[in-house]
Amino acid sequence: MKRTLILIMSLAVAGGTLFAQSTRDILKENKALIAGTDYVSPTEALVLTPAPDGYKPCYISHYARHGARYAWRLENYDMIKRALDDAESKDNLTDFGKDYKARFDRLYPDVKDHYGELSRKGWEQQRSIAGHIYEAFPEAFPDGARVRAVSSPSLRSVMTMSSYCLALQSKNPSLFVTEDVSRTNMPATLPLEDDNPFKESYERSTLSFNISEEEYASGIFDCEKVLSRLFKEPGKSVDPSKFYELATHMFFFAEGMNSLDTDLDFMDLYTDEEAITLWSIDNYQLYTETWPKHNGYRTIIRDIIDRADAHLSAGEGGADLRFAHDYTFMSLMMCLDLEGFAKVPQTAEQVEEVFQSYKIPMGANMHFVFYRSDSSDEILFKVLLNGQESHLPLPSDLWPYYRWSDFKAAH
């Protein structure tokens, strides 16, 4: 009996998921997470493990995705509008379709000219995140401390940066805050963009399976069944070759309501099982697009190390802030193996158990919080992922705190 118990415990540790809750069970219990990258990062006050005796926060390094936004392109709205308008003109809407269209028509005028932009919720989200960071670690922001912020050129990222910085400065007006959008910062924000003048070669990572998104989705999602809830005859208003595209557009449109000031709900188009299946398909696509290229984002880690060392050696407080996008954020998580994001699935079906897109929500953020002690030369740090103390593949007898020297040795 004792040997059996030890074996079971060993399998649980080695496999990591023997007794763990499956991703699908998590989604069934918390349906908000089905929104994936359209889930909006929480902004509650931080709940933190006290620092080891004698250690105090002294500096913060940060990387973030832009805050909550409207749909990222006009087509996300207009493809739906064209199909609904066509169906109305042909008396091709079901009763449910007529109700859906009435809701859509209420919203469309308010969103159509804002595609790609940060929403009001996104602006307020950043103010909350920055405010909680300052309140939790005021020692890292002494009077006159330098806060350097850089962003991708996307307007939503720039506005996210400005909201975060304004919130910090409102807490301490003496902070010396700079904001910059420049190609010179691209190794720290967008390393693989074509116009990055410092773009470096990198080793691509391979997958043990080669299944396209379409192949993955085949047989597990019936897009015509979904569209038949809206249209009496879907083929009269939508080219059948576009059924899948429209059904998925409508899913992301519905989940995008999380980012807007509206009480309108469009998720009633889908059953819970269909919604989870659509999440899984999107999650698979994101993973298979990101994993092969993730090593190209290691220059962000180099920037984190170099700038942290400069601050720490100078004995300065303050912060370095970086703002970009979901694909850069998830790539950095893979490079860091933060919360096990570098674990490699062996089959397409295993992807959702090692990679979950809802961990890169709107406003996704990671904060490296550094600590020093007057009685020790050892610098400690921890990583907050979306406000939660998180795990790195480093030795630690002080979790959630790690030794900075161990991190640098690993990277």
C-alpha cells in the first residue's frame, strides 16, 4: 500500500495533470475565461506574500499587452452587418435572428469607427493596474525616481502606456516619467517586426504534429448549425465557403463585449459546448502560430536583465515599462517558461492542457518586482502575472521569491 501511494504521488508530480483539473472543467466553472484573449484582465488589489525579513522592494520591470479594446479591424464588425442586412432584405432571418440583429444594430453605430482602439474600459483598467502596483510597492517609487515607458506604435498600445504612466504620476507627481515610441525600442517591444533595425536571427521551434486550424476544427464544430439559428437558409445570405469565418467572427464579436460599456449579450448564439469548442480552436491556432517563433523574443529578456542591472547597480528605484500585444506577451511567457508555458504538447489534443489563451487577456501584465536588503548583497525578485504571484523554472526555497543571480544564469 505504501509503495502504491508513493507511485501515485510520483506520477502526479511527473505528469503534472493526473489529479489536476482539466482546462475544459475550468472553462465550464468560469465561463468568462472562454473569451480567451478577449477576457479582460482583473484589476483587483494585489494579495501578496510578505517579503523575507529585511527585504524591501527597490525596482520594477514590466511587460504588458495593451488594455481592453474594440474589435481589432473593421471587418470583424462589417462582415456580420453585411450578412444580417442581406438576410433582412430577403426575409431570411429567424425570430432569433431578428432579435440578434436588433441588438447588433443598437451597438454598431457606436463601435464601427473605433475598431482597433483602446476602449474606455481599457483606459480605466490600466489606471487600476498601475495604481495597485504603486500602492503595493511604494518603496520602488521614491521621489524623483525614473520611470521609462516604451510602446509599440499601435495607438491602443500607446494609449495603454499613457494611462498607466499618468496613474503612476498621479500617485507621486515627483516621478520622472518618459514615454517613447521608437524603432530603437523594438528589441524590447516588437523584436520580429520587419522594420526592427536590430532584428536578429533565431532558432525556430518545431511541433511534433502538423495539423492546420481547419483540420483541427473539422468535425468538432458545426458552423451551419449555428448560423441556422439566425438565418432561415444560411446559404441565401452567406457564401457557404464563408460559414466558418462568419460563425467565428460572431464568436469574437460576442466575447468582445467584455471590453465595452454595454450590457448587450451575444453569446446566446452558442451553446456552452460550442463556445468551449471555439475557444479550443482559437487556442490551438494561437499556440501553433506562436510556438515556432517564440525564441525570436528573447531580446526582451535581455532588455529586462540589462535595464534591471543598471538600476540595481546605481541603487535607483523606479521602473521600466513595455507595452505591446498578445502574440509578443505569449511568446515572452514561452521564453521564460512562466507558469509552465514552455511545456511541449505531443499531440494537437494536448495543446489546451499546456497553453491557455485566457492567461494572455486584454491588459495582460507581468511585473518583475525586485527586492534588496541592507544586510545582504543578494537581490531577490518575484513575478506577478496578471496580479498573481507566479512560477518560474528556477530553484527557490523562498517562493514566490527567486534569486536574481539564478535568473541571469538561466538566461
